[in-house]
Amino acid sequence: MHCAIYKSLKKQDTYLYMASKDDFSKVPESLLRLLGAPVHVMDLDLSPERKLAQEDAADVLRNLQERGWHLQMPRQEQWPGFTPQPKH
């Protein structure tokens, strides 16, 4: 699956994977406010076997297929006002 990856200028080491480039219509408005204007950093061909630095590719793919986006946050950080979806 092809996806687009964006970084947040407001939250360091935070990335938003998108199933459709520049289509943020499925991303919750509260999350977009916390991230600020997302900056496109790269496109990626993703498969379950692909190794990612901080995420499980199968989880990312599932989120992209089910909701159209996946959020990669720094592991230690908690954000008031936004609760990430539980992993399946």
C-alpha cells in the first residue's frame, strides 16, 4: 500500500501516515489542531513485512485501511486533549 507521511511542526518526533496524500478529511479535528499544519516528508510503499523504525507495519496498514490515517507519537509523551485509538 502506498502512503504519505507528514511530520508535525508543533510536536517533535510525531508523524501522521495517510492513505491518501493531502486528504485530511478523516483525521479528527482535535488531532489536526494539536499537530498544527502537517508537513509532507515522504511517500512510502508499505507492506506487512516492511521494517519501520518505531511502528509495526501491520498496525500501520490496518489503521490506514480502517480509518485512513495512523499517528506515530514519541513513546513517552502523553497529550492532554487527545487519546490515540487502541491498537487491535
